Amino acid sequence: MKKTSFILLLLTLSGSVFAQQESCYSYYSWTEFLAAQDSNAAACQQAFDQSLRYPAICRENNLEGALRFLLVYHANGSVEVYQKDRIRPFFEQAVLHAFQQMLTAIQPSETPFVIQLNVLFEINPIEPQAVVSTQN
């Protein structure tokens, strides 16, 4: 019993030390992220929208829909995109490209963060230029 308690204590302490060495991630909705930027939120949104391209393979296969993504920005500047339910994996690359293009226009913090982003991909959008509309 004493041996088990000692091992659990060591595991708890080692996890605490590891957590202090690793950066904690801030969590934002898309609108919260845009509001937190020093630059103009509307300009950030416009940069994202202009960089987002409808994947050709999705258009050819009539794939569309409202998709949910998590954008993970790491302290080293790398970005990962995860699609909830991963129904249409081709859209992840499109979102990643647009987000990376937007990051070149702003100075993101050195603190890592996670953003939840909902994107509506429509083959025949109502607005002429807007292939996509983002929501929080």
C-alpha cells in the first residue's frame, strides 16, 4: 500500500513539473480570436475569406456543407487543423492554407491557442465572391 501511494505521488509530481514546462493553450471562438488581435478584425476576416479556396475535388464531387474545425496554433508557429467528424478531409487543407495566409498579415501571440471555427462551404454561394462564410 505504501509503495502504491509513493508511486502515485511521484506520478502526480512529475505531471505537475511537465505541465509547468509545457505552454498552456488559450481557447477562442473565431470571433473572440479576431477581437483579440491587435490588427483590424474585419481585415483579418477578409484576409481569411480571400485566401480560402473551394477544393476542386470537392466541387467535382458536389461536396458541400457546414463543417466544424479546430485550429491549433503551437508556440513554435506551426498550425494544425482538425475537422470534427472528418466527413470531408479535403476541406482541412483549404482551411489550413487560408489561416496560414491570414497569420502572415497579423502578429499572433507567442502563446499557443486553439480556435473553434465553423465554415459553410457552398458550391453555389448566394453572394458572388463569398465561397465561404464563417461563424463563431
